[in-house]
Amino acid sequence: MLALRLTRAARLAVQLRRLLVASASAGTGFLLLCALGHALTHPDAPGASSLRLAWCAAPLAATVYLAVAVARADPGTRPRPGLSAIGLGPGRLMAVSATTTALSAALGSVAALLGFLYLRGDLTGAPVDGAVSGVLALGQRLPAPAVVTLLALVPAAASAAVALTLRPRAPRPAPSAGSRRYGRFGAYGWGAARETFGAYGRYGARLASASASASASASASAPASASASASAQPAGGRPAGAAQADPSGALLTQASDTRPPATTNGDGAARDDTGPAPATPRAHTTLLPWGIAVLTAGLAVETYAGDTATRDAAPSAGVLLGWALATLGLALAGPGLTHLCGRLLQAVRPGALRLLAGRVLMEESHRIGRPLGVVCAVASAAYAAAALHDADATDFGPLSLIGAVVVAGCTVATLLTAAVEAKHARSDTTDALLRLGAPPTTLRAAAALRAGALLAVFGPLTLVVAQLASLPLAR
């Protein structure tokens, strides 16, 4: 019920994005039902029917990817302070997002079923004649379990992906910077506490404390006396951290504590005012070599599948596997390439404009890098398919056109959604720059510079991948 209320009360832009998810789900569901109809019409060709069903994995993955991007950009399901008090914690909001995604995808599946039944003539009594009549299973009864299973595949996969992506995660503490801390003279290794330079030789700055257990027991047994003695310290006396004599006469080091004393609650328990531990910074370029390796493997698999395929045969499962690996490789390499674009913009004595554009690209590379890589893969596949069509005059048919439109539309919509999410994420920085007096034309010029840098890197990469992918298919 809460998911329905949030869906109804959402803004127009959010409703349009959910409508895109429903449309993509409708197209994918229709292709799945056509694969079922082909299997019912041609029971003597199970291999061709299985290949059609396998090729439906591409629009299914694109639809799920769009659903995850739309759920992440939904402002109504983001965690806010105070919502946990009314039972809307991160886990509950994740469940609401998954439910909303399932409802949108289910609406598209119902529309796909209605369209398939309309073309079969089950609703009007007159089937539609045309190129798709061979996959509609005309005159045959559709198995209800198979229809329900295929139509439930998109909502189940989309909701599961949203729940997995938006699940609550504990913040990971940042690793230690590993900076050398200088301690007392003769100390070996990395000091746990920091001392200022020259603190060892300062007169009266050494402490000879008793054993740790004795000091701990003394502080636990007499806190009131310790506070009274601290308050009674004269102005000319030694400060906290001054030296005391050990019975053995040894002077031991007591490092000064740079952290402020912990405040206490009303019940005497210590309260940590330092806030949560900083999150681990993202490593944007660590997956770049892996992405290149997976892309190379995908092109190799596609080349092998193209060499072993016959001239008039449809694209085999090997070609599908090669394109899937190439898409995965470009998606893995996308954040690293975007991060490198930002670094290149700041090279060779950058000005304010290039510095701003490069910093924004480096910061937002994890948001827009993967959608850019996927768009690059889809564009290269479309270029290869167009080259194959021009070389062999191959007719792909209406179902192939529907699949291409679904995949291309989902990837472009995912990229635009990620760009909008990145813009909203840096809205505070943009407002701060405007308050400091930065002209709006500078911000627009920085956005144009970022787009030009991305186009200069991903454009040639798309052409190279498309040429390498189309060579084995055109022979």
C-alpha cells in the first residue's frame, strides 16, 4: 500500500521514468511470448526456438539495468533522517523500491500479454496477417504455466536486482594513510600516538607513569579525586602530560593525545562526537585492465563464432556470448576511462574551466562510467549490424527491430538517468559556486567540455570495437 501511495504521489519526471520501465518490460515480454509462439508453431526445430529465447536475454538485461537506474534516481525512496522512527529505515525503503519496480514491470508484462493476444485474434476474433504470424501460434492454445513464467521473469528479475543494489550496507572504514609518525627518540616502527617536533627535548615534558594496570585501577576507583586534583592544579604547575617520577627513576614517554576528550551522556557513558568513519574512497581505475581483458576475450569469442558459422545462418549463440563479454568489458572499463578523461583535462597547466570539468569527471566517473560503456557497446553492435545488413542485404525482421529498439532505448535512458542523478548529487557544489560568484556560463562551458572529452574518447573506441566485431560477420 505504501508503494502504491508513493507511486501515485510521485512527480512527473519520476512517473515518466517508471513509464519507460513499463514500456521496456512490455517489449521484452512480447519478445518472450513470440519465442514461445515460435516453439509451439515449429516443434520440429527446438534449436531455433532456443536460440530465439537466448537472444531475448539482451533486452531482458537492458530492461533490468534501466529499472535499477530508475530506482536509484527515485527521490521518494532515499533514506532521510527521522524516517527510521516511523519504521521507514533503509531496509524498508529498499523493499518499497523493489515493490514499485515490480509493479511497473508487471504493468508492462500485462500490456505485452494484451498485445500478443490482440495479434493472435483472441480478443477481436481476427488474427493479424504479416511477418509475425509465424510466431503467434495461431490456432493453438497457449500453455498458461509457460505464459505466466515468461511474463513474471521481467518483474522478478528487476525487483531482485533493485533489492540487491539498494540493500543497506555498513560503511567501511577508510584504511590508514600510512604516514610516518615521529615518536620519542629511539622508538622503532610506526607510532600509535603523534608527538610534535622537539617534544622529547623540552624540559619537563617527560612522564614516568606507573604500570598500565595500576593506572587503570586507580582511575576506575577514584574518578572524583582525579577530577578534583585536576581542577586544583595551579596555574604555574605542569600541564596534563607533564613528567612524574617512577620509583625506579626511569623516564618513560607519554605521547600527548591530540584528540579532544570524549564527552559523556547523562548516565556517564562516553559519547563519540567524531561521527561515522569515513568511507573507503572508490578505486575508479582498478577495473580498467580487467575490462580490457574481458573485451578482448569477447571479441575473440565473436571472431571464432563468426568463422565457424555458415553464410546464411542466423547469428549463433557464440556471437551472443561474444557480444555479452564485450559489453561487460566496456562496462567494467567505462569508469576507468571516464576517470582518465578527467585527468587528461587537467593536464598541462589547466585553467579554472578545465580544472572544474576534470574534477567533476573524476568524481562522477563511478556514476556515468558504466552507462557510457554500455552505450558504447550497444552503438558498436548497431554499427556492426548495419554493416552486415549493407554487405549481405539481410532482412532482420520486425522482432529484431523491436529488440534493437528496446536495448538501445534502455541504454540511452539509463545514461540520461545516471546523468540526472549525478547532477542532483553535485547540486550543493553548484550552488556554492554560484554563491561565490561563478558565472552560469562557466558551468555550462564546463559541462560542454566534459561532453566533448567523453565523446573524443568513447567515439573512436566505439568505431574500433565495431570494426573488430563486424569483420568476422561480414566474411
